[in-house]
Amino acid sequence: MTRTVAEILTDVHAARKECERYEAEYEMLSEDFFRLYLAGQVEDDPELQMWAGFCKAARRCQREYEATVMASGLPLRRRVVAVTA
């Protein structure tokens, strides 16, 4: 089933919102945390595993968004200009 851009963006924003909550709590950007996670330098803590899960979800949805926009045949900039013009 192909999702709409609006559905994908809803998921992107939800995952990022959760990431922001962890960023505030741990005083670290999700990008930095996720790099450490991927390098195996993060404690095996359920809370940190949840944060990593939201980072993965945000990245997956971002890739899905980019693929969906590219499949539409119009570059994003042209779509924005066409909508606002």
C-alpha cells in the first residue's frame, strides 16, 4: 500500500517530536545519539533503545518521503513554487 505524502509527514513529525523529548532530557541531539548508538557506544537501557527506535523511524519515514516526492516526477522545489505561485 502506497502512503500519501501527508501520511508520511505525519509519521515524520511524530517521530521527531519524540526525539525532541529525549534530546531535552539527555541534552544531546538525536543525530549525535544515533551515531553513538550505531557505533555500539550506548548503554543497553530500555529508554535509550526507545530513543533509537524513534531515530530509526524518523530516518525511515524521511527516506520514504524523499522516494515518494521523487516518484511524483517533480522536484520538491518546483512543487513548492507551483503551489505558492
